[in-house]
Amino acid sequence: MSPNNVKTNILLTGATGYIGGEVLSQLLEHPKFSSFNITALVRSPEKAEKIRALGVQVVIGSHTDETLVEKLASDADVVIATADADNLEALRATLRGLKKRYEATKVQPALIHTSGTGVLCDTAFGKYATDDIYDDLNPDQIETIAPTQPHRNVDLEIVAADKEGYVKTYIVLPSTIYGISTSKLAELGIQNPYSIQIPALIKNSIARGQGGVVGEGKNVWPHVEISEVAEIYVKLLDAVLAKSNPGHGREGYYFAENGEYTFSVLGKRISEVLVELGKGTNPEVITVSDEDAMVLANYGLASNSRCRANRARTTLGWNPKKTTEDFYGSIKAELEAVLKRI
Ligand SMILES: NC(=O)c1ccc[n+]([C@@H]2O[C@H](COP(=O)([O-])OP(=O)(O)OC[C@H]3O[C@@H](n4cnc5c(N)ncnc54)[C@H](OP(=O)(O)O)[C@@H]3O)[C@@H](O)[C@H]2O)c1
């Protein structure tokens, strides 16, 4: 990014994870890959070796090592953070490093951070579908989100840093990401190929032999397929490098969704697949126990979270193709994969 530096220094955290592995796989195929100087911060020495073999620099360490994170960020033109939406200290270390980068180069580096639409969670407990739908092209509406909401403390510090002027910040907020990754890093056994919420719901359902919902399961969440969510990161990087001035700071929230699902429909689908696979007998959905409701609530599965990814579509040209039918249709493969793992 700096005029004296032909290559763009990119620091990536979470490269062995579901999101980060997908992003790195797409960066490996990027037409400008040879102009990227990617450094991945990775914990596993074995996986580090495999990533190095792909032409990526690797530093072995944890993002809990704040000195290391600060140093790595101080060398970066762009930080893509996919390891942990909620690690405030890692974020602060990253920002300290990026500030040093700015002071040294007088060019604002970019931070592309991963948050999540869990920030929009309400207390529906399955009783209703909310009409509150957040539009990421409406920063005034985004600013009404309470600071006590999940991920929000981190997101607010990111936007404050952008306002200070030493960094341009972009926050990607994936919704329920689904699909078993088939990326290059997943194929090589480097990347975790599985998501979080759907496998958790499926595990809970397998234990019961029936799909379950909290309350009446009327609550609604958005969904997005794993390779399509990674495209947002790549398109953001492209826009940053092209200096096309994508929305940043308070205008830099990018929801990732391509449709919505209702938990009662999802629960019924899980019940049907359990019956089909001989792991259940009742194709209907049941209200879960209070104990299971608390487990599911911890994954956001008792709440509503509704938004529209208008910013990525209109300003980045993001054009996801997967449908809500694809989302429901992914359940059988997810269930078979969970059955193999338990
Ligand atoms: N999956 C979703 O549907 C979704 C949706 C919205 C938001 N998010 C958020 O996005 C973030 C990433 O999610 P994910 O699904 O990609 O999770 P994941 O598959 O568990 O990946 C997490 C990645 O972060 C790395 N990591 C964790 N702690 C680290 C540390 N102390 N130092 C260095 N690396 C560390 C992991 O490395 P190891 O391989 O060493 O463990 C792994 O590469 C999470 O905060 C999650 O809440 C996820």
C-alpha cells in the first residue's frame, strides 16, 4: 500500500478457523496474490508448516500475546482479524500496532474485523419474530444498538479508532454461517471446516432424537454460506487496495446475510432428517426443556437477529447466490457430519 512498498503487508488472524481458512483460501486464488505479503498468526506448529508451504508467512503464537500482536500489526497495511470477535485486549493490541504503522508511514492502514449479527440478539426466547430489521446502510440505526449487546464493546472501540483518524476500520458481521467448507485449506486439513450454531443445534437434537426449538420457535435469524461470507472480506480488501473508499468507521458495518430462517422450520427439518437417517422417530419439532433452552440461548438460538446486508451488495458488488432453500437443504450433510464426529 505504501508507495515505496510494492507488496501489501496483510496480517491475518484465525487462518486455521472456519472463516479465516476460507478467507485465506480465497486470497491464495486472488489474481493479485503475488503482490500480497501475507502473515498468518497461527497457534499450531504443524498447521503453520502446512500454511508456509502455500507461500504464506506464518508466525507461531497466540493473539493473547499482546506484544506480539502489536508488533505484527505495526508492520501491516491491512489486518484481517477472524480469530475472535470478542477479544478486546487483542483488538487493543492490534490498534496500538496500527497506530504505530500510521505514525511511521503517514498512510492509514486498514482493519477488517469480524463481529457477528449476534450483536442484534433480543430476548424473544422463541415467542415471536421481531419487526426490528437493521440496515447497514443506516449508521444512525446501527448506533442505537446498546453497548451491552454481544460483540458491541469491541465494535465500538473499533469505530472510535477510525474516528481518531489513524486507521480505517471495516467490521464484517456474519449471521448464521452454514455449509461444510470445501476450501483449499479445509481439503488440506488446515482449516476447521465446520460452523458453530447449526452443529450445536444438531448435537442438541441428536441427543433428543428430535429437532427442538426454544418456546414456539418463531424467532428468526439470517443465514449466509461460508464461501459467500469470505467473498465479502476479499471484496473489502480489493476496495481498500483500489482506494475506492468503501464505507468505514461508523459507515463501515457490513452485515453478511442472504436470507432468513425461522427456528420452527429449521427444527422440523432437523427432525425429518433424523427420521430419514434412522436417528429419530418423530418428524415434528418439539419445545426443548428449560435446561436445553439455556444451552441454545448461549448460541443465540433463542433470539431474533434481523438485518439486511445492503452495504456489501451496493457498495462492494457482493452478489451471493445461495438461497434459503440451500440453507435448509444443507442440514442433512451437516447432520451426517456431526454424527461422524460424535
Ligand atoms: N461461524 C459463524 O457462524 C460465526 C458467525 C458470526 C461470527 N462468528 C465469530 O467469528 C469468529 C471466528 O469464528 P469461526 O467460526 O471461524 O471460529 P473457529 O473455526 O473456531 O476459528 C477460530 C480461529 O481463531 C483462532 N484462534 C482462537 N483463539 C486464538 C488465539 N488465542 N490465538 C491465535 N489464534 C486463535 C483459532 O485457532 P486454532 O486453530 O489454533 O484454534 C482458529 O483459527 C468467532 O469470534 C465467532 O464468534 C462466527
